[in-house]
Amino acid sequence: MIKLFRNIRKNLINDEPSEALAKGGGKTSKYLKYAIGEIILVVIGILIALQINNWNEQRKQKLEEIQILIDIKSNINNCIMDMNKGIDVFETSKSLSLKLLSFIDENQAYNQSYDTIFGGFFDFWLPDFTDGAYINLKTEGLSLIQNTSLRQNVVMLFEVELAGLNGYFLEADNNFYTNTTFPYCLQHFTRPWKTEEAKRSLIPKNYNALMADSEFYSILTEIVYKRKLRIQNYQETIAKAEKVKTEIDKELKHLQND
């Protein structure tokens, strides 16, 4: 097509005046055809340029989506590791509290080895969830994730599930520690300070009175309940996080092979 219009233009330019007069309206017709052809070529060029620009933009968005999904998956992996650490802490706290309850129920005599149990029965986990990629996604626009179902599940994981563990549940644990457990421990225990190992211990001021104190028993049973509940919360959130990871892997495979 382009070669044809170029040949017509060349012939028009090379026509002798006599030839032009002989051809008369034929030359005008060729000029008209040439002009129309030029317009068509310009239009086609614009459409091709727009299509290329659109393709480049789609390719750019696709690469951005792939990268953000990879980064979010990395965030989720870090959150899962953090939750597993939390479960270990909760399990230890629950186990130590159950031991102390058994000491009370069985009227166990004091043993110095119990000091390490007293020093850790009230521990709870302070989550440190990684969400930098998700924050970037919100900044760039959630619509960057084209898959609607995956986008909704990512939002639900970070805005509801993880936010709940790092918000309401953490606040509840912290309030119980600050308002109940910590004041009680200050009143009924002393903490060794001469060695680093000893700092993880608590020594009861009056062991027998402590074992007979109904408030201490109630604190222990509440801790056991809270730790069981929190372990369940974390395990359920880990399962949901793993599901989102699987969805991300599936979407990445689709995007990278498309």
C-alpha cells in the first residue's frame, strides 16, 4: 500500500507539462487518490501507535501486578512465621500455667526449679506483621490486582484477620497483663537480678499462701483459656493466609504464562 502511493507521487512529480495537459483531469484524480491515501496512512499510523502504546501500558501494568503479588506473598510468609512464633509462646505460657494449676491441685511443696515456671507463665506474644507490600498496593490502587476474588481475599487477610490479631486480640491480652497479671506478680513475687538466667525467674514471697490464693488460681485458669483461644485464632489465620498464598501462586502462574 505504502509503495503504491509512493509510486503515484513519483509519477505525478515526474510528469512533463505536456503530459499533464494531455492527461487533464486524470492528474487531478491521481492527486485526489494520493491525498486520500496519505490520510488513510496517517490514520492507520495513529491507530497502530495507539495500539502499541496500549499494549505497552498493559504490559507495564501486568509486570507491576506480578511484582506486587510476589511482594505480598513475601509479606504473608513473614506473617505466617511471626504467627508460628506466637503459637510457640502461647503454648509455653499455657503449659506453664497448667503446671502451676496441677501444683495447686496436688498440694506440691515448693521447689526452687519452680521459679522459672513462675517467670514465664504469663508471657504473651506481641505480633510484628509485615505489611509493606500491602500498603504499597493500597497506595497504587487495589485495582492493580485484576482478579477480583484474589483482591478481596488479600484485603480480608490484611484488613480483618491480621488486623484483628494485631488490634483487638492484642489489646485484650495486653489489658489483662497490664491490669491483672503484672500488678499481681509485683505484689507476690520478687525477681532475681544478678544473672541473666535468673532474670527469667520469679521467686514467690510466700509460696504456701500463693498456692492457697483463689485469685492466683483464677488468673491461671484465665491465662489457660486465653492462650487456647489465641492459639486457635492464630492457627485459623495461618490457614487463611496459606489459602491466599495458594491463590497468589495460581494467579502468578497465569500472568507469567499469558
